[in-house]
Amino acid sequence: MALTKEKTSALVSAFGANEKDTGNVKVQVAILTERIKQLTEHCKNLQKDKSASRGLLKLVGQRRKLLKYMQRTDLEGYRALIKELGLRK
């Protein structure tokens, strides 16, 4: 259920400046989005798994905070990122 190293490194190389740029806000949002997608599918299958639902809400809140920060600091990058990730349709 967790992200594999290959998937994480693919996201880092796609959204970061280099393959070790894991602290970049774009990379963090991309990784959180992938984890949210996986956890959403898990919660759809197992509705009674309350700890997974709570974890999902925490991840969504964390991603929201990062996106709010990015919107405040780099508006054009924010718009490009949400378009590329398919958020806010």
C-alpha cells in the first residue's frame, strides 16, 4: 500500500530540480497526492478502517497547507502544479 522507492524516485525526478530534491514543495505535493490516491482506494474498499480514514484526512490537510504556501509564494508554479496533478477540477 505504501509508495515504492521506484514510484517515489520517479516523482522526485519529474517534479524536482534533480533526483535528490525531495524537500521541494512541488515534490512533496506530488508524493502526498499519490499517497492520497492510494489511501482513497483503500478506504473505499474498507469503510470500517477508521485509522486509515484519519490518516487520509491528515494527508489531505498537509497537502492543503503546502498548496496554500505555494500559492502565496509562487502563484504561476502553483497553477501549473495543480493543472499537472489534476487537482481542483
